Amino acid sequence: MKITIEELQAYLYEQYGGWGEETGLFMKLVEEIGEVAEILNKRSRRKAEEGEDLKTELANELADVIHYTVSIAAINDINLNNAIIEKDKKAAIKYNHEKNLEDFITNKNI
């Protein structure tokens, strides 16, 4: 199954929109980013691993990062799809990329 950013935002708005407190969601986001850092440290052997499936753990923690990031956008009525495309356009110019995300998507679907 595939999901869109809009679908995820609508779902998370239903989950958090009525009571979602952005500071609490942000604190969870920071916690999850710390867990991603922990796994990356283990993958780079800066920290001992304990027989975990680090790829699966990384996938789970990145999913949590996306969950809380999109939740904050959803309760603040931010169209994350548009924000990502517009931010990428600016980054493509700033870093002199040959194409931006919008061009990539447009050309991919031709």
C-alpha cells in the first residue's frame, strides 16, 4: 500500500487535531531523532550493537520521525506537499542542482 503526504496529514490531524499540542509533538520528534542517531552510531560502529536488526530499527525510527513531523504540520494547517516542493526549488537554485523535485516528478511521469 502506498500513501500520500496529504492522506497521512489528514489521518494525523484526526489523531492529534483536537488535542494535539505542538510542543509535546515536538518533544517526541526530538526523542525519535535521538533514537535515529543511536542506530546510526551503532551502524558506524561508534557504539556497540546488541544483535539488533539495525536496518529494521532505522526504518521504524525514521517512520516515527516522519509521523511527528507530519503531525506538527497537520495541526498547524501546513500543506506539507507544497512546502516540500517550494523548499526544494529554493535549494536547487541555492546549490546549483540541475533539476528540482517538481521537474523530477514531472519528467518521471512522461
